Amino acid sequence: MQVKIINKLPASAVRKKRVCAYARVSTDSRRQEDSLENQTAAYERLIKGNPEYEFAGVYADQGISGYCENRPQFQKMLEQARAGELDLIITKSISRFARNTVTVLKSARELKGLGVGIFFEEQNINTLSGEGEMMLAVLASFAQEESRSMSENNKWSIKKKFERGEGMINTTRFCGYDKNEYGDLVINRKEAEIVRLLFDLYLMNVGCSRLSDLLNYLGVKTVTGGQWESGTIGGMLSNEKYKGDFHLQKYYTPPTQRNATRRNRGEVQSYYISENHEPIVSPELWGQVQEMREYRKQERNIGQDGTKKFQNRYPLSGMLICPYCGKTLRRRQVYKKKIQWLCSTYIEKGKKACRGIRIDDAALAGLNITEQTVVEEVIQNGKKSYRYTSKEDFDCGIRNSAGCEETKNGGVLQGINRPRRTVIKL
């Protein structure tokens, strides 16, 4: 028997492990930003200092919760792994990688199937080891429960502050007020002039849309430096803080959801503090504006009753019907200044409740709709168009059999073979 000795390859010929690091902080504060920069620099030194490692970058997300899977850098890292460009991921702890047990295990199993390991420094776990996944599942559950407990403690702390009458507000996004060294609201004299102007003009019958157009025309910027919107002005006109009061817990987070607030309509306890700080407008003026707002709602038939809401606000309000759920279409501003009509069920409950239909307001220009009309999207000659059928005919199973024909001016002409009366006229 002859034994042949095969010399091992020199260290320079062995392929190094392609190693990256993942870091995350959940807020955008300056202190956290410094922490993220320090983590990034430390990981780069760690990986480059190991002769067996090839530095493959540091992926870092800032200001994003670990419960969110759609973290840009996190997803970019996974894409690099799927492309076969990574062998190992180093991260500080399970909670930094993800706060959700499902996300941790799903990502770890996918990466393990690709031959990519995750090393958690604090727990000293490598997912490619035999007992790695079992330990990971247990510790990830603890991390998720710890996060939930911290969230509940935070909610309890906020509730106690509200009970003591201590408000929480970010004045960097609040026109009219600043905070002093004690955290109390003090009037910003320059911004307060804008607030008073809005209240005065509204009582002179200048609506929110025209107020926003006026401020933008005059070059007045919002406190964040952006353009004014009618919804922003409407919120300011109804804000009780401008008369010196403070309503605490106007919004709340449902127990089964995270990072999603809901308007508090009595679901949780709220607190109202009168004469909390110096007012910008008098309580009398504020009350007059609320009366005017309520009058305008009633005048346009906008109320809490879903069957009457928006019926008379625009000429076509209550006239256009969704072919899928039978509810009316609502006029909405989308994509800045673009106006569309959308299914009300789709708006309120999403596409799971109704696939919905939408049509540009410009496509309806020039059409004389005199009764409730069902709008259907159709494809004719490879182009998208719309078919209009009276609700009465639609309920009887009758459609515009001739389809729709686009005219030269961009309108839609109703078919001439329609068996019953014509609803749409040019």
C-alpha cells in the first residue's frame, strides 16, 4: 500500500467567508443616530480584522420598528443572500434582528436553506449549528414578550401622565405654539398671526380649500416648510388648543395592533383640561367657527349618517354607483391635485371588501348624468374606457350592449343600440 501525501492549500487560496453585519435602531433621535454610526464602525473593524472574513458591508435601518418586515436595508441584505453573495450575518441580538418571533424564524430558516448563517452576539447563537434553531425559537419568544411588556409599560406611563393633566405634543409640527424650558406651551407670535387670520377669514365665509390656496399663493409655508392643504387647515380650525384647552387621548392604539392609531370615540378614557395655556383665539371666536363648520356640514348634507353623507356636496355626489358592491362613488383628491371618483366601500374597508372602481373626474366632464348611474370599466380596441348604465337598467340585467366609444374630444359616447332610455348625453 502506498500513501500519497496531499499538501493542504495555502491560506491565501482558501475562499474567505463573505460576512456582513446588520444593525437597527427604532428612533430617529440624535443619540440613536450616534449609536448607529458607532455600531456600523465597530462591525466594519470586527469583520475586516478577521483574516478568515471578507467584508460584505453593514446594513443598518434607522427609525424603523423591529416588528416591521419592510425595512429597506433588511430587505436589501436578504436579497444579497438570495443572490449568493453572503455566507454569514453578524448582529448584536435577536431583538435587533427582529422583534417578531415569526419574522426571526422565517428569515433564519430561509437563510439556512441558502447556506447563510446568522450569528447573534449577545445570545452566542449561530443558526447553522445543530441546536441553533431550537434556542433561537425560545429566545425569540422571550424577546417578543419583552417588547410587548415594554410597550404596555409605556402605555401605562402615558396614561398616568394624562391623569395628572400632563399633555404630550410635538410643537415642531404644531403651528402657533412653542415649548418653554418647563415643557409648557407658549405662543409663537409670528405663527399665531397665521392662526388668527385663518379663524377670521373662515368666519368671512372663506372655506378651507380657498384658505390653503391663498396661503400658498402668498408664499406662506407650513411649520415643516411644506405647502398648505385644506385638510390641515380644517384640523387647525377644530383644534381646541387654540382656545387654551387641551384634550388628552384623542387617539389611541388598539390592543391588537402596533403603530396604528385610531380616533378615540369613547373606546378608551380621555381627559379634557380647560384653561391649560394662553389662548391664541378667544373661546367665543373658536365656538363661532365650530358653529360655522357644523352649519356648512348640514348645508352640504355631510353627517354621521352614512346614507346621507356626501349626497349633495358635488353635482355627481350620490349619482355614480360601483358595479361590484352597489355603493356610491366618492370624489377624492389623489396624487396631489388629481381628482378621482372611488368606490366608498373600497375607501372605508379596502379591496378585500370590494375590488372597487375608480374614474378620473376629467373623464366625466361634459356628461349630463341625471339619475343614479352604474360605472363599469371596459376594454375596447385594446384601450380602457367606461360604460354607463342607469341603476334601474343595471338591476334588471340590462347593459349598454353597444359598449363605449371614445370621441375626439376625449369624452365617452353612449351606444345607439341601447334598448331603453338614454341616461348620458354629451
